[in-house]
Amino acid sequence: METYRSYEKKGLSYSRICRLFLAGALLVWLIRFAVAAVTIIWLCGQPESAIQLTETENAYRFDMILGYAQCGWEHLPGGAEIVSSKRFCIVFVFFSSITRELPVLLLLGYLRRILNVIRDSHSPFVSQTAEYTGKIGWLLVLTGVFGKWIFQMGMGLLVYHQPYFVNPLEFSWIFAGVIVLLTSDILRWGCELQEFSDETL
């Protein structure tokens, strides 16, 4: 019994650490998202001549409200010229936010919900945990399949006035999503076994 209690205390302390980490990560990503939104508004109010788009060895770079942003040339049509630096910066910040920052923000939110459910139920084998894990898996898969494609097509159509995409699939995101979906199935089976065990007892 004492061993079980010490194990439970350790588990709760680890869970507490994870919740603190997730709260910090959520705060950071919310700030990043807010900075992107404020930057878009700020860029809209700037004249074309005030926006400096700098070419580096492998990317375009420009200033944001906090720090700077850069877009690698591999995401852009080769040989095409930028007509408007202002439009480039606004479109880049918008599409990078919805295809990168937003998925991570949603992922952190789902992870926080999972930890809260485990804390309240004292078990990972509950239907809500499996449900949120499945949502994380599909979020990763959809981001890996469509994220880069949406970004490249958005930049191509709105900045260069031509459709563009190359190597749109991001297999690391897709593979991670498949693993998480498999984990959600395992959790779902665990829920069924837990219910069967409770009914038997």
C-alpha cells in the first residue's frame, strides 16, 4: 500500500510538472500568435516604402513588432519577382500563423485537456483521453498533408499571382500523427478493458 501511495505521489508530481510546462508553452504560443496578429495590423498601416525586405543567402527577412521573420526560398517560386514587399510580408505572417502557430496552439490545448482529465479521473483509460489523443493525431496528419501546401499556394497566388507548390507533404508530421492515432486506439482498448474490469469486480 505504501509503495502504491509513493508511486501515486510521484505520478502526481510528474503530472504537475507537465501541466506547468504546458501552461508556459501555451503562454509562449499565445504571445507568438498575438505578435503575428499585431504585426499584420501594423504592416497594413505602413507605406510600401517603409517595409524593408532583406535578401540573405537562403531567405527573405523582414522586421516584425518583436524580432524578425524570414521565409526560405524553398517555399517560393524560383525566378519569380516580388511585386509588393508589403503584400509579401502580410501574406507570409498570415499563412505561417495559420499553418504553423495555430496547429501547435491547438495541440498544446488538447494536451492540457488530457492532463486535466487524467488528474480528475486518476486514470489515463477514460473515453475523453482517447478522444483528445485522436484529435491530436488527426491534427498532426492534416497539418503534415495540407499545411505546407496551403502556405505555398497562398504565397504563390497572393504574392506572385500564380499557383505554386513543391514537395507539400511533411512526412515527420504525418508519421507522428499516425503514431498518436495508434496510441488513441490503444487508450480506447484500455478504456474497454477498464470498464470490463470494473463490471467484473
